[in-house]
Amino acid sequence: MTAYRFTRSAREDLIDIWLYTQETWDEVQADVYQDALHLCCERIAAGGVQARHVPGLDGVRAYRCQHHYLFFVEQNSAVIILAVLHERMNLVERLRDRL
């Protein structure tokens, strides 16, 4: 399995998602959702998903995981998660701000 890691901003996304989920539902649901996001990252790293290329952003791909999109690139035999953004956000604009 290929390794995966998060950029600082992607780690901040995960924290924000956990906090929002915990405040809206509860801590158990926040943990369950985080586990689901990490499982999707593991699938990406294992090459077990069909991710879409992001138009206009060379090498950047996206994979939907429940209500979020995981944006990533592959570098030096590793998957780098660039962002974890909610499906209702202006995804490409938010992602471009990070690149």
C-alpha cells in the first residue's frame, strides 16, 4: 500500500469537520465520520478508487467520500491529501487558494 499524508490545511479541514460534526450531532458521530474519511484515504492510497482529474489543475485528482471531496496528488510514491472540502463549497476556487 502506498502511504498517504495530509497537508497542514487538509489536517485543519479534518479538525473543522470533526468539530462541526460533534457540535451538530455528537462526539460518536464525529469519530465515525472521521474514520470514514480516513478509510477513503486508505482506498485512494491503495489505488482502489476511480478518482477524477480536476480540470485546470495538473495532477490534482478528486474523490468523493460521503459529503466531502478529497483532493490529492501523487508524489514520490505517496498520496498527498491537499484538501477535504464539503460538497456544497465552491470546490475549485477553494482548492486554487491553497495551491
